[in-house]
Amino acid sequence: MPPEQHEQVKLFLSQHLRAVISQQLVRTPDGRGRRAIVETMIVNHAIANLINQDKTFQVPNQIRSGSQHGMQLMDQALLAAVQNKEVDPDDAYLHADDRKQFQRFVVDSSLLPRSDLAGRPEHATRHRSERNVTVRRSIWQRCWRPIDQREMRSATCT
């Protein structure tokens, strides 16, 4: 996006974006199906200000604390689904952004980060199955993409 349009796009999004919903399909515990896990962001005054002030790195904190408005991070939804035994804990671990809170549920220990002899975690590579699962980008990262003038009237996130 040309730098001269950056301010215009920020202003447009902060004024017109209402909500963003992102979903991932996570394997069920029996392995025979998938369940949609949903991350929801409802744009309120605080989030609009963060977008306008170019502080989108703070958006997850607003989503995390916005449950009374129907917002939830993907990790919050994944954790609830694991605790309710609606999804496979290993698959949830692979989809999580902050994997530490999911480690206690993991059945396949080969997914967990290894430690060196001093007990420090190694930089383990992300284990993904042969399904070629891509690393999920957060909803505000997917939404924040260059758009042209025609799209500004009907901005959507992909």
C-alpha cells in the first residue's frame, strides 16, 4: 500500500469495521470429524482507537478482556473446547498461538518442546501433520492488508 494511503485506510477501518470473525476447523476427539472454533472481535471505541493510532499489537488484549461484549481469542475458544472434550487436545495444541496453556492436555508427548540437559527448552520446530496445515495469522493481521479504492467501500477480510 502506498504510504500516502496508510492514514486514509486506518481512518476508514476504524470508522467502518464492525466485527471480524475467524474460524479454524479442529479435529474432534474421535478423529472422525472437525469442529469449528471461532475467534470474534467486535469493534468498539477502544479497538477503533487502536486501529487509528496504529497500535494494533494491543488488539489481542482488548479481545481477551471483551468477553462481556461477545469477543474471544482463538486460544480462549480452543481452551474451552478442550476442557469440554469437544476437540482433540493434540490438534488444539497445534492450532494454538500460546501453546503453554495447552501442554497439560497433550497426549502425544512428541509434540511438546524438548529440553536440553539444563532444563531449558530447545527451539523446537512446529510439528505439523502431512495435511500441510498453515500457521494461523491472527484476525487483525489477516484483515490489515492493502486494499484499493474500489474495495474501500466494501472492505472485507480474507
